[in-house]
Amino acid sequence: MDFVRRIIALTIKEFIMILKDPKSRFVIIGPPLFQFFVFGYAATYDLKNVRYAVFDESRTAESRQLLSRFEGSENFELTKTLMTEKEIAFVINREKARLVIHIGPEFSRDLHNGRPATLQVIVDGRNSNVALIALGYIGSIVEQYSQDLVKNGVVSMNGPGVVLVDRAWFNANLQSRWFIVSALGGIISMVVVMILTSLSVAREREFGTFDQLLVAPFNPAEILIGKSLPGMVFGFMDALLFSAGAVYWFGVPFRGTIVALVLALGCFLLTIVGVGLLVSSVSMTMQQALLGSFVFMMPSVILSGFATPIENMPHWLQIGTLLNPLRHVIVALRDIFLEGADASMIWHQLWPLLLMAGFTLPLAGWMFRHRSQ
């Protein structure tokens, strides 16, 4: 009972310190709410108003009909009509346009003579995601244009054309917001838990109360448990709040079970608490703790598969992402929301999290005892 009372006393003390500190209160409420709406609205793979320029050497009715389809699309925004080929390099290099549509002088003649008419698209490849998606939109427009030419008898076609039939599972309309918002609970809760737990021990050192904590009737394990619980509670609150916001505000379907959601978040936050306490144990100041947190969080987000597919990474890096807790929880959350996974279906994502927690928590305890001697 004394063990439980000491942990409760430490937990209450930590709650009071967080709630009394204006900066800590802001960390809990302000940044998570801001990040949720920014990511929810801004982070989308659907492109609109892609800036493009046109270099039309044909200047015929057929070329104008094709270009009018780009002008009528919400995905593209015409920024400049080029007069010479030299201007292409200028608008791309200076980022005046993300792509240039180049129609050659023989475009119309090739169409009427039954020869392939070439449409050249020059894309700014510095942002590969934007380039690939824009090329996909262009392909759809050109394909529809070609079908209309055949239908109107402008060109002939031997044999049936290629008909593309697609179907998307779990996200029939391919709304990228579902893909993004379903994972935000894990990312935002990681930020909250990492900051709160990494500052916990470092704050005691910087405020000069660390020695008082050591002479109090608490062992290191009790101190670490008392300092980790508030971070987990606030992380859980944020994650569950934004999971509800994803469903009721952004309209993301929730097809899985609440048990699976709570279990995935619990295993993940336990691992992040271990990482945060490890950072806090080796940090002498709050500034060092914050720096250590961001050193961990930024690569975690990049290597999580949240924005960049892991399959596109080098093989050795794909293996390295298995050590990233955020990767596992993002896959689990998307499976729960979109696929309808239950606890058994996401177990292969949970046991690595438990394994990492079993490593980081004892290591944080050992570092705390080592640095406190």
C-alpha cells in the first residue's frame, strides 16, 4: 500500500506541476489542436490549382480543344503561354510553373493522317509526389480527349480501345484525407507524450528540486512511474479526442473496434513514454530535453510511412523503419479505421511496440539510477 500511495502522491504532484505551468498547459491544448486542423485540411494528396504553362506550336482547333480541357479543370491553373522553346527552362527553373505542356507543330496533321500525335509534358521533378499525381491527372484528360476524337470521327481506331476499370478497397472514392486523418491521433499524441515526459526529470534538475526528489522516500522506479502517468493520460486524451474528431468532423469511417483502438494507442504510448523518459534521464536541462525530443520525433514522422510510402525507400531503410514505433501505430490505426481490424488483426503491429517498451523503460530506469548517483 505504501508503494501505491507514493506513486499516487508523485502522480498528483506531476499533474499539479503541469497544470500550474502555463507553458505546459499550452503544450497540452494549443499545439495538438492546431496540428490536427492543419494536417487534416492541408495534408492531402489531392492536387488543385497546379500551375502550368503552355507552349502550343500547332495552334489549331485540335490543340485548342485539348488545352481547353486543362483550363476547365480545377486541378490546373494556367500561369503563362509561352512563345519560344527557351522559355520552358525559365518557367521551370524559377518555379513559375510546375509543368509545361508542349504541343508540337505537327500535332493536328499527325491526328488526321493516322499517326501518333505527340504531347510532351515537362514536369518539375523537385516535388516527385506532385509531379506523379499531376501526370496522373494529365493522363486521364488526354485519354478522355482521345476517346472523344474517335467518337466524333476525327480519327479512326482499329479495334476496341483500352477501357480502364478500377476499384478501390477500404476507400472507394480514394479520399486522401481518410488516409491522413486516421493516423493523426498517433502522431499528435506522440508529440504531447514526448514533450511532457522528456521534460519531467530535466525540469527537476533545472529547477533544483532533483536532489530533494532523491532524498524523498521514493525509489527510482516509483519516480519514473509517477512522472510517466500524466504524459500517458494526456496523450490518451488527445489521441481519443482526435480519433473522435476524425469520425465526426472529417467524416472518416471507423470500421474497427474501440478495444483495438485503445490497445494500439496504449502499447504505442507506453513505448513513447519509455523513449521520453530515456531522453529526460540523460538531459541536464529542459533545452537539452526538448532538443532530444525533436531529434527523435522528426525522423520518426519521416520514416513512419505517414507521407512517403515505405515501399519507396531503400531496402536497408525499410528494415530500419521496423524500429520506429510510429510506423507500427500508423499501420494499426489505418487498419482499424479503414479496414475494420480488431485486436487480433493488428497484433503483428502491437508486439513490436511491447518489445520496444520492454527495452526503453528498463533502460530509462537504469539511466535514471546511474545519473542520480
